[in-house]
Amino acid sequence: MTVKPLQLIRERAWNGPWAHLPKNVADYPSMLSLEERKMLGWLTEHYFSGAGIVCDLGFYLGGSTISLADGLRRAGRTGKLIQAYDFYEIGPKGWEKHMASRGFEFPSDGNALPLVEKMTSDYADLITFNKGDFCQSPVPEAPIEICFVDISKSPELNDHIIKSYFSKLIPGQSIVVQQDYFFRAPPWDIATMEILSDYFEPLSFADINSAVFLNTKQIDDHAIEISSSKHFSKELFIEKIKAASRHFPFAVQRAQLYKALRAVQAGSNEVREKAWKNRFKIDEITAEEVYSAFDS
Ligand SMILES: C[S@@+](CC[C@H](N)C(=O)[O-])C[C@H]1O[C@@H](n2cnc3c(N)ncnc32)[C@H](O)[C@@H]1O
């Protein structure tokens, strides 16, 4: 490939007419959009060098994992290169939404892992499943080259990701995908990447969900300390969401960041976790208020 891979990530090369989205990946039950699946498969097919492993943090029924695994397969990679983490639990609502029409039996104990193993069996040689609470799960010893984050659902989980996973990134090579960055916009995801702006470079995005970053500097004790949730406050979130809008200037991205900003502004420090969830209720916004909230 003559074009530098980082430039291709910036250009979202996974949307090119040459990009692959195999039918089994497109049809797989997942919360990810089709562009995100293409992006993950593109990263493992074209960017992954083998200098580290791939971590899939928050797997649900395996949509992110099969996307990552199929890219590795297309690139001819071998070995247990993917470490995937989740509770692997499914309730009747999730079953109805994602699995009802697929001809499997509902697992009455809620354990979705046997089902996930069956649905991803073509890629079993590439994946290690870690079932249970992520904070108690074994942390890989190997360096991490691609870290897909879809599990940062609380400040405590965010702390664990930075301390135990980001510290294993390879500066200048490793890619972090923050899946919730735009879609759910939990303020700690956005704040973390701004607080660690000496350690990460924003590179790209997929849809109004994922943001893609390059790790540029070793995550050390200082990085872990400054990004710790013990420093989180409403004022910090507001400052960092505003700062983040400089990297992501497209209207739809600004609209999503603005919703996160308004949700944080509406809540007190104590209720900040509830406040960001309330952003889903913010449906009427005007261009004027969005653009006046951020420096253009
Ligand atoms: C948005 S879903 C992941 C979607 C998935 N990437 C896909 O492709 O469909 C988030 C997942 O994080 C998992 N999760 C949240 N907190 C967790 C924890 N403390 N330990 C393990 N898994 C957790 C949930 O079980 C859920 O499946």
C-alpha cells in the first residue's frame, strides 16, 4: 500500500468501494452500525501489524468481535489475537430485539456465551472470551495494538480501561476506538481524550458513534493520575466537551457534543451520570445554539 495507513484512517478508507463488509458480518446481531463494522474490519485487515493484540472491550453478542476477527482472517493472521470482554448476559428485551428471528433457544439462565461461541465458531481460533465483570477479568500481558472501547459505561470502568489497558498501548502505533464518543457521549469518554491530549491524536470517526484515536505517547502514572475520575466535575466536563468540538467540526458531531454539553450543564456533580443519559431527551436543538456553544 503506497498511501500511509494513518492517512487512510483519516480518510475513512473503509467506506471506499474496495472495502469489505462480508454478509455474515453485516447480518450479525450487533449494536454497531454497518460503517463501524467496516471500520473495525478495515483496521484489523489493513492497519494491524502484529506488534500487539486486539482488545474488544464490550462485546454484547459479538458484533464487534466478528468484525475484528473477519479482518484478521482476510489478512491471513493466525493465533488467539483477540481478547474479548463482557458479561455475556442477555435478557428477554435484548433477545426480542436482536435474536428472536434467528432460530435459537432463549437461554433461560441469561448466559449468552454458548450462543456467542456458536455464532462465532468460524473464528474460534482467533478469539479468547473473558466472561464476567470486566474489572475482575484477567488483563492481557501483551501490548495492545487495537483497543475497541464499548464498555466505558461508568467513570470507574473508564479508570480501569486507562490504568490496565491504555497503559499497554504502543505509542505511534496503537489505535483506540471510543464507540460511545458521539452516540452516547458519556462526558468522561470525551473528557478523558481531552485530558490525555498529549497522549492521543484524534484521527477519524465512524457515523455519529465511534471516534478513532492514535496513541502518541506511553500512558504512564502521570496520565493515569490526571485522567482519574476523582478529578471529575461538571466544570471539567463542560470545558473538555467544548475543547473536543475543535477536533470534530462536522455539524452532526457538534450536535451530538452539544447534547452532551447540555446534559452535563443541566445536572449537578452528584447526578452527572444520570444527566448525560438524559441527553436522549434533548431532541429539539437549533443550529444557532449549537454553534454559539462552541468556538467555531
Ligand atoms: C453497547 S454493548 C456492546 C455492543 C457490542 N460492541 C456490539 O458490537 O454489539 C456494551 C456491553 O458492555 C457490557 N458491560 C458493561 N459493563 C460491564 C462490566 N462491568 N463487565 C463486563 N461487561 C460489561 C454489557 O454487558 C454490554 O454487552
